Amino acid sequence: MDRMSLQLKNKPGIGFNRWPSWIGSGAIVWSALYGALHLYWLLGGPGYPFKDQPLGLFSAMVTYLPAQAGGAVFVVLCLLGIGVGLAMQRPWGTVVPRWLILGYAWGMAAALLLLVPDIGMIMFMAYAFLLKAQWSWQLSNQLLCMIGALLWIFAAMAYRRRARHACEYCGRTENGTSVPLVRWGRWMTWIAALAPLPYAMSRFAWALDIPLGIDPQDLQHFSKANEAAHVIEWVFGTVCIGGGLLTLGLIRKWGEVFPRWFPFIGGKRVPIRLAVIPATGVAIAVTAAGFVFTVSFFAATLRLMPVDQIVLRQLYGAVGPMLSWVPWGVALGLAAMTYYYRRRGRCNHCGKA
């Protein structure tokens, strides 16, 4: 099948496989809806998702913004987003510097991923294994912001590909240049697999009543106050180890073909999305929580915020292992990307392999 036939077969539509045709509009619609929500809260409407309290330990950067400040900031940012989204798709958008458009898109995505979410999303994922997870409106708002960040990331990708005359769907150019990131895939995968080990080891130690990094009396007090403490430590540590082992599937044969002993699907190809989507979701949640932990750790260590002495005494043992979470999340996200690029095959739109 020649390239013209491929293009006719895959003409623009609204399916996920045709995302470059609608991703810019999606970012505009998200900006309009989220901006309208914050305008509603700015005018006094109920349901404002941030807490409007003094900044505390393990809180996201904007979690405690008052409704007036938070509403005004997001209304302005979302109005700018509508303008930037239109500039990405309209002929008059060429008068806007490319660096300004990409700077807004990437900056907005980074802010939505790092400054809005707190540790709630990763806690929900962790407690889901204990069947104790509870959803809240605050988590819904964080999920909405993560969706917005992904829309802006992919909108920026499509815009940049158009600007460099590459295929919007796969990013390949006429000379068929390969993605440099693929060469680092193995290293990224190993970093993502090993990064959760410090946290898992500390959890296993506490489950065995070994006060690794914390005061023995504090460990005993916590264990007595929570009867399920040891179970929680074992589960959290095991989930991290299991996640690390699954991560290795991104560079192993069993991550591309289901093992023969799998019932019904043994020997079949692993769908790319089955590996990439969960890995990306975990990477986003881990990176966001790790950013909060890292900022809180250094803020408490440098006495930039008031911290209880008991918390300060446990800081290195309780929070120190989470300093590897940002590298873990970033490496996992990059590993998932390299897995996708390695397995994607020939582009159904431009025909390049």
C-alpha cells in the first residue's frame, strides 16, 4: 500500500489513533471548561477544591491557595491557554513566536502535574491494594488537572512536529531519523525498576519492627496505634517490589509476548497500550508525590516551615526514601516512551517505519 493510500485510509477523525487532528481543540476545550470552573469559584460558588489553609507539610504548591487568588490565577492561565491553542491551529498563529507557544504548553503541563497534585493520588493507588481507598472531590480535581496536562503535552508534540515538517502521528521526518531516546531505554528502565527499593526496604524493616531511620519508640507507638500497621508495611513494600519487576517487562521478551503459561492469552502479543498507559499513570502519580515529598523534606530540613519535633525526628527515615520518587517517576515515564517507540512499527498515516 503506497503512502497516498495510507493517508486516505487514515484521514483525520476523532479516534484516539487520530489524536493530532483533535488534540489542540481538546486542550482549548479543557482550558475553557476549567477556566469557567475557577471563574465560578472566584465569584463565590461552592466546591472550591483547594483547602484555603496555611501551608503545611506534604501539601502541593497551590493546594492551599485562597479561592480569590487561585480562581484569578487559573482564569488568567486558562484564557491564555485558549489563545495559545487557537494560535497552534490558525494561520494567524504564525505571528506568535514558536518558543512562546511551546513555552506556555510545556509550562502549563508542568504546573498542572507538579504544583496541583499532592500525595493524595499515590495514597489512593496504594490503599486500593488494601481495599481502603477513598475517592474525594480534591482527587477529582487533581485527575482533571492531570488530564489537562496530558492534553497540553500532546498538543505541544503535534504542534512541534508540524513546525519541523514531520509526521504529526509518529514524528518521523523524510530522512527517517530515529528517536534518540530509544538508545537510553534500557538505562531508564533499570533506574525505574531500582528506584523504589529504598522505600520498599524501609517498609519491610518497619514491618519487622526494625526502626530503620526513625526512633524505636515512635515505631512502637505507631504500631500500637494502628493494628494493621505491619500489614500495611508489607503490602506497600511488596507493591513497590512488584512494580519494579513489572517495569523490567519494558525491556524483556515477556513484556512483548505473554508467557505461554498465561491462560487464554499465552503466546499472544502484549498490546502496547496495556504496558504504556498504566506505566504512564503511575509515573505521573509518583513524580507528583515525589515532588511534594522532596520540597517538604528540604523545607523542613532548612526550617523554612514550622515542623513538629516528632516529625522532624522521623524526617530522614520516613521521608528520605521518597527522595528517589522523582527520579523513579521520570525514569518510568521515559521507559514507557522508549517501549512505545521501540514497538510502534510502521506508521499507518505516513507509511514510514
